[in-house]
Amino acid sequence: MYRLDAKDGNARTGTLKTAHGKVKTPFFMPVATKTAVKYLDARDLEEIGIQAIISNAFVLSLRPGIQTIKKAGGINKFMNFHNAIFTDSGGFQKIKDSFYIKSTDKGLHLKSPFDGKKIMLTPKKLMHIQNTLDSDVAMVIDEMPLHSQTKKEVSLAVQRTHKWAEKCIKHHNNKKQLLFGIAQGGLYEDLREKSAKFISSLPFDGYAFGGLAIGEPEKKTYKMINSQVQHFPENKPRYLMGVGSPVQLINAIAAGADCFDSTFPTQNARHNTLFTSKGKLIIKNAGYKNDLKPIDKNCSCYVCKNYSRAHIRHLIKMKEANGLRYATYHNIYFINNLMKQIRKAVKEERFNKFKEDFIKKYK
């Protein structure tokens, strides 16, 4: 399922084989919670070269419902996206009061953000949902501890995560679909190591660092990655959930992570912040009113080839939807292109130099 193609330090590049084609690592997944990336359609994503996206299995089970998607022939056909699709379990919803009620040994007690209906999400139910959605990669259900919780509470969350992981394997029956495990442990190195060792002992197709990039100091993020990555098998992909800023991505790859997802690029676009090879650009600033240069002269995306900073700023100021569409398109292209450049640098054994140069220019 996964082939490691090259290494440069801890940075890696490889190939993940899915039901909808091969995915080159490292790669970034735009978030399509409800089967759509905000302001972009499936054609845009494929034009940009996005290899994979991620949707939320729990949300899709509520609306439009798994039977609707099953009738369409699976999630790929439902949204007309021809590359890989991951589906997340819904465990991350613990940080959202609009979703989360409580956790018990049986599963997560959640509520629908649409009508407030209470739902028990068990490993068996979640696997049924994801098997039916027929995504390329399903994620296990996990208990994600919050930073405010005590070590005793985090330890209980780790125990539940392990117990649920075993049950997910038992109830996962879609042979075309890959299944990834999630290791937890909060900000405690010993619990992180314990969880990584246990989850790695189970026959998953990939392994994720769970419960990071949710507001903890950045140095602690990498410390927790380092405590777990050494226990993950080298011949399986490593997924750092929730990371999407350019500098964080490149640092995480340096630590040994292979795949990522985040709303960071699209949210930044909607808040008028664009990524460039020289750092962030706040497009709404008055200084760009008459600036006819592209967002980034070093970018080859459709937007940079065809529109000026002044035009995009004008559209956004006038609240024209195309302004946010162009901003989103550019940011997603920028991150995807960064992944391409990193893969090439790893293969050519110049990743550290690339990392240093990029961070220096970006900042």
C-alpha cells in the first residue's frame, strides 16, 4: 500500500496506493467537510493537482446521509472528484461545543449541529458509515484529550483510543478502503510513546499523530511528534492532522510526517491573507489598490497568471464571491506546489537547504 521512495534526514517521500490512484508523499489535503472545499469545485482541485482531500464522516452521515451517497456510487462519484478522499471520524469535534456532549467507554456522545439531535458514535457505527461512504482512507474513532485535561484524564483518553482502535479493525469490512490508526497522548511524552507503540502494533495502513495543532506551543508539537515518530513503522505513511501553515508544514516534514490536512489555507484566504514566496500578503491593505502585479510573481497558478492584486482586492472589497474564490485558489495552489518542491528536494538530498532557504524568504 505504501512504498518509501527516498529519505533525507527524517524527511521522506513515498507513494501511497489508494483505490483512486497513487498519492505521492508528502502531500496536503484541503478540507472538504461537507464534500466541498469552500469557494472551489472538484474541477479546480484537480486542475491545481490536489491528490487527496478530506471530508467528515460524521457530518455526512447527518446530511445528506450515507444512503444518498451510497446511491450515487460512493463519495467520489457524489462530488465528482477522481482522486483520493480521506474521511475523518468526528473525534476532532470534541473541541466544538456545537458537536460534543461527552465521552464514555462505548463511544462519543455528539449532537447534530443541524437540529441538535443526540447521537452515540461507536466504533462499529463509525466503521459502517465510512465503509458505506466508500472513501479511499477511513480514520478510526479516537478520544482526543484537550490541553486543559489532567494526565489522569489524558491517560484514560489513550486507553479508550486503543480500545476503540481494536474495535474499528474488527468492524472495518471495506476491502478497497485503507484504514489509518490514530495515536494520542496529549502533551505527555510517556503517554505519546505508549500510544504510538500500541497503535503501531495493530495492522493499520497508516498512522496518525492525533490531538496536535490545536493551540499548544509549536515547540511542544514537534516534541510530541519526535516522541512518537520513532515508534511508527517506516513502511507506512504518517499523518499529522490539522497542520496547514507553510512553515509548520515544512518543519513537520523535517520531523518525519508525510501527510496533512487543515482549513488554514482556505480560512486565511477568506480573511484576506495570501501566501507568497516572500511571506504573507494582506490583500485588503490600501497599498494594493493600484498594484497591478500578480499575487506572487514566482507563482504559476491560474490566478497569478491572469489577475492583479488590485483586481482581487477590488473584488473582495466589493464582496464579490470571485475575490474569495481567487484567493482560495491561489493559497491551495501555493501549498500544493510547496509539497511538490519538497518531494523534489528530498529526492535530490537537499531538503535541509530547501527548508532553510524557504523559511528565510517566507519570513
